[in-house]
Amino acid sequence: MYPNRVGRFVIDSVLDPTLYTGPPSNLLAKSTVDADETFDGFADACEKAGPLKCPLAYAAQVGKRVRAFLAGMVESPLLVPAGDDFSVLTAADVRANILNTLYRPGQWLDLAHRLHSLMEGMYEASPVDEVCPLTDSSYLGMGMEFSIYIGNDGDSERAQDWHGALREAKRKSPLFGMQFASYALPARYWKVRPIERYSGPWNTMLRQPILILQNKLDPVTPLRSARALAKTMGTNAVLVTRDGFGHETSNTPSKCIQNTLTAFFSNGTYPKHNSNCKVDMGPFDGAGPHAARRALADKMEAARQEVTKILTQARQPML
């Protein structure tokens, strides 16, 4: 690449490049090793916050109850209201929603509300579209892009044990291993190999070291990957970890991270290698007022829908 052009460069929430550019099946098996522990962090934080801040905490063992609920959904998917229609929710649907929300602790309160509504039989899905979308785009979002990224960058020419990788993914993450695998599995059939693919070396001497940031518990890019990269790069990298959960260190306020980045980009000042930053608040801190505002917003939305219903009826011609 261009090691002599590297200036003040930061990477956040990273994969081990030797794993990423290796067989995609290996990446599938090892990416979610901390996903279930991140979910346990969500459940523990909810219990500590209590029912006034986290609705799932009305009873103990939040994590155990959610796991049991998901296990039941495997055999008995939920039929939930969706406007004038109904929608079927499967265990895979709910697992995918949980995994995606674990990225951002700032959304954990909303996740707790959704799970509470589901478990209490009060959940309503978004209304089913009455017409087909106007766009003819087949874009499916980051899930589709991720499959192509790892197909392009991974080593698809080496022999791969996909069945073994699926078993390993489920063993390492019983909750989310198979869900993550569904994003990676299409790479098995991606046979294009770009000529610009880079597979190392990863320890070339840079003009100046880069800064690696990593949360301690990340559902998809585990801390061990950042440590492996820092070890591979040696004096070319400085690693800073951050307490807490989620993907990307910016997902929870941390003055320590903010000050580290300000000093680095403004003055070129490096923190101590393997230093750690604390977070300024927990996932459910301040959730009480947020919950009150949410309840008020729900009440106002219900009133708005009622007014809309009355006006619609008033516009209908009299028979």
C-alpha cells in the first residue's frame, strides 16, 4: 500500500486482518465470540437499572427469561398485529434485531421495550405495505455489502469447511452465531477475485504509528482481534481500549476517548499503549426521564391516530 504516506490515522472496532483475508469460513466461525457476552451485559445492565428504567427488569434473570422466550419461538413463531393485517415473527427475526441493537447501547432502552412488549403479548409490527415500493432497486443494505466485502477480500481459493464453521459459530455464540453466519454464508458462492486484493504484510514500517480503538465487549469485532492486530503491527500501532459494550467507541460518551482523539489529531500526541478509557454513563443511565418522554410521545401518537380516524370517517360520503 503506501506506508510512507500514513499521517494521523485512527481505526476503530477492527478485525484481525490475517483472519479477514483468510478463508471466509474461518471469519464466520470466529467473529461473534463476544456476542453472547455482550447480550449478557445488556441483561445485567437492565437488572441493575431496575424496572423504572428498564421494563424487562420487572422480574429477575432477564437474560435467562429472554433466552427461554427465544427458544420457545423456534417452535412457535409469533403472530402479531401489523396495522389492518398480521405479521409473523420468528426467533431468527428477533435474534437479528437484538444483534443489530447490541451495536449501539444508546438503543438498548428501545430494545428492552420491544422485548418486553413481545414477551407480554403487546407488540405491534409496522403496517404491511398496501402497494409495492416505487423503487425498483434491489439494494439490500449492509448485509449484502458485507457478503461481498468478505468474498472479495477473503481467500476463497483455499479449501474451506463451511459445515464445521457453522457448527463452530453456533458453539461460540449459541444466540447469534447462526444469525451472523447468514450474512457471511453468501461468500461461499462468490467466485470473483479482484486483482487489487491485498493480503499483507501487515507489519510494514509506517511513517508514524496508527491509533487502534476498541471496546472491551463488541458483538462482531472482538477485542482479541484488535489485540492480534496491535501485536502484528508492533511499533506501528498504539492500542486504546474502552470500557463498555457495542461496536465503535463513539457509541457511548467517553471524555477519555474524546480527549485522546483531540490530542492525537490536534498535536500528534499518542496515548500510552494498551491504555484504557472509562465511559461517562451506562446504557440505562438517565432512562427514567427518557421512559417518561417515551410514554408521553406514545400517548400523543395514539391521540393523533384517533383524530385521523375521525377525520377520515367524516370525509366519507354519506349513504
